[in-house]
Amino acid sequence: MIIAVLIKHVPDTASVLTISDDGKSLTLNGIKFVMNPYDEFAVEEAILLRERLGGEVVAVCAGPPESKETIRTALAMGVNSGVLISGTEQLAGRGLSMALAAGLATLSPDVIFAGKQAVDSDGSQISERVAELMGIPHASCITRFELKDGKAEVIREVEGGHYHLSFELPALFTTQKGINTPRYPTLPNIMKAKRATIKELSLSDLQIEPALLESELLVERLAPARRERRRQLIAGEPLAQVQKLYRSLQEEDKVL
Amino acid sequence: MSILVILEQRGNLKICGLEAASASRKVAEASGMTLNALYLGRAFDENPSVLAGLGISTLYAYENEDLHYYSNERYVHILCELARELEAKVIVCPATAVGKELCASAAARLQIELAQDCVALDWNETLKAVKPIYAGKVISDVSFSKLPGLVSLRPNTAAIERRGEDLPAIVRRDMPLIPARSTILEVAEAMSGYVDLTEAKIIVAGGRGIGGPENWPVLQDLCEALGAALGASRAAVDAGWIDASHQVGQTGKVVCPDLYIACGISGAIQHLAGMRTAKIIVAINRDPEAPIFQFCDYGIVGDLLEIVPKLAGEIRNRRTN
Ligand SMILES: Cc1cc2nc3c(=O)[nH]c(=O)nc-3n(C[C@H](O)[C@H](O)[C@H](O)COP(=O)(O)OP(=O)(O)OC[C@H]3O[C@@H](n4cnc5c(N)ncnc54)[C@H](O)[C@@H]3O)c2cc1C
Ligand SMILES: Nc1ncnc2c1ncn2[C@@H]1O[C@H](COP(=O)(O)O)[C@@H](O)[C@H]1O
């Protein structure tokens, strides 16, 4: 069984971001990058599946050369091999998913796991798009995965309830918190990961014309989301405090 | 040329679909396009007045028992076929869990761009949207250089606006035959009266500062007094005090209520990621140095176990008087 995982190399969520002078991009120099936190659940689920049924786990990442660090993190967690799809730095949404789908197709995976969302783009679309482009069924945000009689049975959370679904393979699933607890890399695996060769695929290896992937969604302006808050501390005795709070919320803000 | 808005149902029409319709109407007016709507479900048997004055010209209702519950394969097929038939230039859907999945799949099938979880829409020669990125730390103004374009709109970010009493024409259709490789084995629905966090107008949230699961009733009582939904920080979820479905933040839910009351929550960046677009934020925390006080509209420094019951009492008093 071939299990693929999609992982993205993203700025650590605690980083302080600065907007570049052009007002359309971010200055990312000196910022610490990590594996997208949601993708850790995907890597863990892929390894758990291999531990139960055998097979091979391949981590796939599209991005700049530095993304190899994130692939090495996945190797250190225990995936068997990694593939970097290069020349994709400028891609997003439609184009990025086309490159990833083409890269994945070379692996003929039986199951693909991905994260529910990349914490840089907050895109919430790449994995679902990849499944659609590959012509395979998928479910987002699963919290349980099982293989039963050659079919995948999953629990998928929605607002106000959950679905128990069954899928023919191959299929793709995006994972979220609750499905498992991602393991830490082990020392021997970290050493092995350092020496591993990571396969690279360029867009021309994948026979894709880069012009076809160009984004049709343009960023016009970035701004820090620093909506000023009033930061009004309410002093006094507890009863007086809540009375004052109630009056403000009702009379000034009209939210009660 | 038209705009297509998806009206989500969970038995009844969801409020966020009506919000999406109101936001879409503004785009329709600015672009001179007509606004149509899509409904997928068992049967559209609501009082049509729920759609009055929203500016929807035709509602396409696909009615079949097998459409009652969301099925990615069926919903995507119907949405894409209808979008092509109507030559939709703009497609708008509420950014709910299923709405976002539907949009992502449909965008791939239609080979178009998608901006998920937007907080505003506009039209100026083309479709524009405002989209939070980096867990809401940065706001991105985006513009579609090619149409059709797809956007999902975060619940609670647009007001429902009605003008006049006009009702849409209703075109009823059955479900076309759609081959599927997935099946629904079971659906577990929450109890009736349940308010989802992402759609709640008021949220009371508790963190590690509540001290232990035995103190949830203190917060639940305030929820009851306010008609609010209960949220939690990751620390409270990780401690096993409450189910992960209540978690607000980067790994939890992104919420946008009118009022967010954070009790015993320090205000970590990953928590702010989930609630920073709330209209009014109140913080109750006994540490005057807690970061949440830098990010609230009103703050009370004090023990939540003392303040919260008093607040619930005050609300009940005022409401009965
Ligand atoms: C990748 C990643 C993703 C994350 N995702 C999320 C997420 O989705 N959501 C999330 O919430 N966190 C998330 N976190 C965790 C986040 O960094 C914080 O650890 C977490 O939000 C802290 O929760 P807390 O505020 O409840 O606890 P603490 O930080 O421990 O704060 C407790 C607060 O309660 C106050 N307090 C104590 N007793 C009382 C009392 N009696 N009355 C009043 N106040 C009292 C204290 O003064 C303190 O400020 C994430 C972290 C990472 C690294
Ligand atoms: N550049 C990338 N390389 C590999 N996987 C990616 C990439 N971008 C996104 N993904 C996968 O798609 C998921 C959703 O990303 P997004 O749609 O950008 O929020 C992520 O959690 C990853 O699993």
C-alpha cells in the first residue's frame, strides 16, 4: 500500500510578521519555518496506517528548497521517503493544486492524507482540489480513520454533528486535531533523515507549462489586522463592575 | 451573466446563507448581474417569506431525500452544472465546514480561483474580497483577475438586509443521477436548539483559569442567561475538561460573534486567531498583566468564579425588570 502525505513548510504561528514596502507581500527573512501544524496529524495518521498494514509512506511538499527541512522533519517522524516539487514558490490555489496533483499521480497512492488548512495562506482548499483533480473521493476534517474490507471508514465533523462515511480507495482525507497525537521524531530517525536523499520533481519533469498555473487571484494590499480595541478596564466592586459592563454592552455597543 | 449564492440548510435554512445572499446582492447591484440562489435538500418547504426582499431572482431548489445530508460528490456535481448553465460569474457560499469543502471541490472542477472564509465582498470592475490570512494576523485585499470566481463568506460578517417583499421565482428540480464512490453510513446530529459556535451571536468561553471541569456550570449559567454558546481555549480542551468541538482558535474554530466573553483565558496568539474578528471582546481574568487585556474592549480584573455569577445575575435582573 502506498500512502502519501501532503506537507507544507510554513512560518511558525508565533512569528511576528512584517509587511514589505510594496504593501503586497510579507518580509519572511529571519522567520522560523516549521511543518504546518495540521500536517503533523496527517503524517501521524499515515504512519499509523503503515504500522497496521505495511506499505510505504511518501511525504510530498511543494515549495522552495528550504522546504526540504520540513520533509526531513517528516522523515524523522518516520515516513519512508520524501518528494519536493520545486519551482512552485509563486503558486497558490488553482495552480499549486495542479502541481501537487501531478506530482502525486507519479506515486499512484492508495490513500492520501493532508492537513485541513495551511496556517500561512489559511487557504482551506489545496487538498480538496487535489482530490478533485485526481478524480478521487475525499472528506475534509476527519477525526477518525479506519480501513475495513478494503474501504476507508471515517468520521467527519460538521457544525452541530458528525458524519460516518465510507470511501472506495484511492481517496484523500484531511486531518485535524483530535484524530491522533503526532509523535516526536526519534534520534535514530533524525540521523537517518539528515542523510536521506530527497527526490526533486520540477514542473518540467511533470510536463506542466508554468504559465498555466499562474494565479488568477491577485493580492492588492496586505494590512496588519490590528483593529484597535478599547481596552477599557472596569474598576470597582464586583457588583458595580458587572453593572457598568452590562450598561456599556447594552447602551453603547447594543450587543445585548 | 449572473451571481449564484448557495443557501445552506440543516433542516431549515441557515442564517449564514441569508447573510451570503445579502452580501451577494451588493455585488449583483454594483455589477448589474442578476442574483440566483441554489438550495439542496429534501424539499424546499419553508415559508417563502424567509427569502422576501433579499433580491434573489430565481431559487433553484434541488429536492431529493438523498440531498438532505451533505454529500460532496452530489453537491459538487449539482453546483457545477448549475453554475455552467447559468453562466455564473460569481459564486458565493457560506464558509461553514461543508460550505468550504464544497467550494474547494467546485473550484477545482470549474478550474477557477477561490478565496475561502472572506469577511467582505465587493465589486469594482471585477470581484474583490477581503480575506484574513496567517491565522487572522494579516488582512489581504484580493481581486479576481479572471472570472468566474468563487468566494466563501464567514458567518456573522454580513448583515441580512431586506428591501421590499419581493419573492424569488422557485424552480424545483430532482437530483440528477450522480455516480458516487462514497456513502453515508450514519449522521449524528446535535440536539435541537443547539447553537453552533461559528454562528453564535454571543460566546462565553472558558480557559485554564476556570480551574477545573466542575466549574463549567458557572459559565453555562451565564450562557443560559445570554442565549450564548460555550467556547473553550485549547488548554481547557487539552486538559480533558471539555470536548474539542468547543475549542476556539487556530486549531479550533474561527468565530465571529457580536460579543465574546473570555473567562480565565490568557490571550495567546493562537487563541486570538479564532476570535479576533468578534465585534466586542470582554475579558475576565485575575491577572492584570494577562495579554488578553491588550486585546479586549472591556476588561475586568478579578476572580471569574465571583464575577461571572454576578454578571449572570445582573442580566437576569435587568431582563425581568
Ligand atoms: C500550533 C499551536 C496551535 C494552537 N491552537 C490553539 C487554539 O486553537 N486555541 C487555543 O486556545 N490555544 C491554542 N494554542 C495554545 C495557546 O498557545 C495557549 O497555550 C492556550 O490558548 C492557553 O490557554 P488558556 O488561556 O486557557 O491558559 P493559560 O494561558 O494558562 O491562561 C489561563 C488564564 O486564566 C487566568 N486565571 C486563572 N485563574 C483565574 C480565575 N480564578 N479567575 C480569572 N482568571 C483566572 C490566568 O491569569 C491566566 O491568564 C495553540 C498553540 C500552538 C503552538
Ligand atoms: N505547498 C504545499 N505542499 C504540500 N502540501 C500542501 C501545500 N500547500 C498546501 N498543502 C496541503 O494542503 C493542506 C491545506 O492547505 P491550504 O489549502 O493552503 O489551507 C495543507 O494542510 C497541506 O496538507
